[in-house]
Amino acid sequence: MRLFGTVIVICMLVCNVVAASAQSYCPFLAFCGAQQGHCSGSCGAVAEVIDAARRPAWRQSCSDNCGAQYNSCAARLSPRCFDRENWH
């Protein structure tokens, strides 16, 4: 099931790359943003089961981790946004 989801996401990215004509839109960075949103949602969901006294620190740590994952993803994929030859 996880493989199916991955294939769907990749197909959507490929279709978006072909369809995107404006240089300001980068489907690769949109993918990184979607991952960050999912990560942040998971932080919020898990925070509900953590002891209330430890919740703020855990939430901050989790949020920082989501930001680091976004930065790593964007660093890997952003060159594709600006190198039009890799879009084919």
C-alpha cells in the first residue's frame, strides 16, 4: 500500500512538472511543503497523548524536526526547479 501511494505521488509530480509553465511554481518544493504539513499534523496528533507538562517542549522539538526535514528536502530538490533541462 505504501508503494502505491509513492507511485501516485511521483506520477502527480511528473504531471505537475509537465503542466507547470510558470517559473515561479515548483512542484518539487510543493512536495516538500506537503511533507512538512503532514509532519506538523503528526506532531499535533501525537502531542495529544503526551503528558501535559512535557507537551510544549515536545511540540517545539517535533516542529523543529519538521523544519529541518523541509530544509533538507528543499536543498535536494530546489535545483530541479531552476534547471529547466531536468524537467524533461
